[in-house]
Amino acid sequence: MSVNWIQSLKFVKKSWDWVGLVEFQGSTVDVASKCFDPKGGRNGDSPQPRLVTKIERSVLKAMDNHDRDLSTIALALGDLYNQHWRPPRGRKLSSGDLKEELKLTKINLAQGVTRDQYQIIFADPHDRFRSYIPQSEIDHGKIISIFLDTPRDSNSELLLPYLGAMQHAALPAEEATKRMAEKVPLTKQTKRFKWIEPLSYNAKRAQWTGVIRFQRKRLEIDVESPKEDSPESWAEKHLSRILACVVPATKEVAHQLTELYNDAWIEDRELSVTAVQRRIQLDSINLNREESWEMCFTDGDLFGGHKIIVNMDVSGEVTFVLYG
């Protein structure tokens, strides 16, 4: 299978996306891919050939897996419809019926080019879900979510939600497995550390702050906890386990950042994962009681001075954003 472009990729400054139209199963499907940087992958209003190849590769993956994914999506949304959306005395909707009705309308590669992750969006021609938009997120070939997105008006503002909120369909356990759970789990291992500056409440920042020595450097620790709380005990216990996971978590982030840099931020030559890992530096860790935490890295001048905010939880899932 190859990509049949009906409309070639063009840059849309308002949304900062590459957008185009492809033909799939006799219908027209929108394709959108986020452009992270005006220098990266651009040649005027057209993407560089290398970026086109990467986008086409991700689009082909979505198309190749479409029938398989739609079977799971239709089954989950069918159950959701029969439980919450079926009119009184209306007939139950089979997954087979819904599979025939749902039509792929958009492939959103907001991060798909760099992380093998994409979103597929469907039309609901019979308005089964009252203008809500059926869609699914795919990560490394696995469906990680199926949901009805809140519709928006012409000004892109959220409309009042039906049944109270966006609704997610329950997935089978094997489909809901997080990709990173086996790579960077929060283990029972601990790592010793020493406070250089003990935790104290910072009224201006409305949080507790302190400094430890880690990897021969000063590392700021921020704790989200009320002033009247005394978080030292649980923070130290939590932090000693987190520090044991910093190295593998940093390696995973370096893999993701290397793909992002080489796709969108590259200046003169591609960098290896090892080179990126050496450039980024852990600057601070933010703790809370929700068994998740945030690590802040300096970017080593790779991403225009943006801070790299890395989020990780006890399941081992690692995500990041560029901030500031």
C-alpha cells in the first residue's frame, strides 16, 4: 500500500501543522502533523522530502492497521452506546453495525512522526453520539484509548457536554497496557542522598523546597504540600525510590528527544541518543502525593533554551513537553 495524496502537505501557520488530504478506501482523509519549529523540516510552505517520508510512513501504519483497530474500536464504542446513548426502547447496536458506519476522516500525527503515536478520528454519519466525535489514540501499534471528544462550535469553544463529560470506553486489559510499564518501573530499589539545604516552606512559591547532592551536582527538590504539612518523611521515602529510576528514565527521554531533535530541531547534523543524553541535565524534581512526579531538565541548547519537563508515574510511563 502507498499513500495517494489528493492534496499535498502544506504548512498552516495558524495551527502550526502540516496538513494534506489522502485517499483511503474510496474516501478523503485529512492528515495533520505538528510542526515543532519553523527551521525544522520546512522548505518555504512545503516540507523537506525527509519529513514527507516520515509522515507517509506513519500514515501507512494507520492505514495498514485500520481494519484491525476498527474492530476493537467499534466493539468498545458499541458497548458505550448501548449503555449510555441508546434511546429508550431503541434497538441495541452491534459492533458489526458500528464498524460499517464509522468512517475514518482524519489521521492526527501531532507526535506520530517522532514517537510512533497517532490519533484516528471518525465520522458518525447517523449521529449515534449526538455530535460527539469518536476517536482513538494508538501508540506503537497498541490502542491506548477510545473516547468521544467534546464537540466544539465554530469558534472552537467547547459545547456543553452531553451526559456530563467526555466519555472513554473501557478497553481489554491487554490493549490498555502502557508501553513504558516494562521499561522504567518504579522498583523497590532506593538510592541514598544527602540534603544540602533541608526542606523549608517557600511562601512565594507556595511549596516546600530543598536541595540535595545528586550525581555530584546540586539538585533542587520541590514538594507540593500545604504549609501546615510536614512532608519531610514521605518526601524522603518517595525521593529515594525516584532517584533510583533517574538513569533509566533519562535514557528513555533521550530516545524520544533524539527523534524529536533529528526530525524538527536539527541544525547541522543528526545526534545520537548518547549525545543527547550527555547534553540534557537534570535540574529539579517536583514531588506530590499522587505517586507521580516531574523532572525538569535543561536542554543543552538543543531546543532553543526550552525546559524539558518529564513526567513519570509508578507504572513507568514517561512523557515529556518542551516548556518556556
